Amino acid sequence: MKHYKEVMVHKDELIAITCNRCGKKAEVDDIESFNNFQTITAIGAYGSELIGDMRKVEVDLCEHCFDAALGPYWRVVEECVDMGGM
């Protein structure tokens, strides 16, 4: 027979996001501002000299910095009408 005890687990809860480029901060409660941030994640492939082998990096950008940094390069691949709870 196995015996268990209940334990309390602490987890990190996101309360705000700050743009890594301009420093703009948006609180979770400010839905419109908060939802317009983009998080970009990249994982370095084998032999990557810039990121490193299997190293995961992220950057958070407000919509203005996303456009300024990547606007000339991004492309619309799908129009999302229903974000499915995102």
C-alpha cells in the first residue's frame, strides 16, 4: 500500500511583461496592451555558433518594436478569427 501526503506547490504566475527592446511594460490586467506583446522563441541547432547547440533563447517585444525590428520581414500566413482562449 502506498501512503501519500498533500503538499503545497508554488508556481510562478505571470503578472506583467516588459519589452526587451524599448522597456515598455504591460500588466496582465491591461488586456489590450498585454495581448499585443509577442514572444519569440528560438532553439539553436547543432553547430549553431550564435545561439549555441540546443540552447533556447526568447525575446519579448511590444507591437511597435516587433514591427520596427521585424516588420520588413514578417508575413501573414493565416488570419486568426478565434484565438481559442488565448
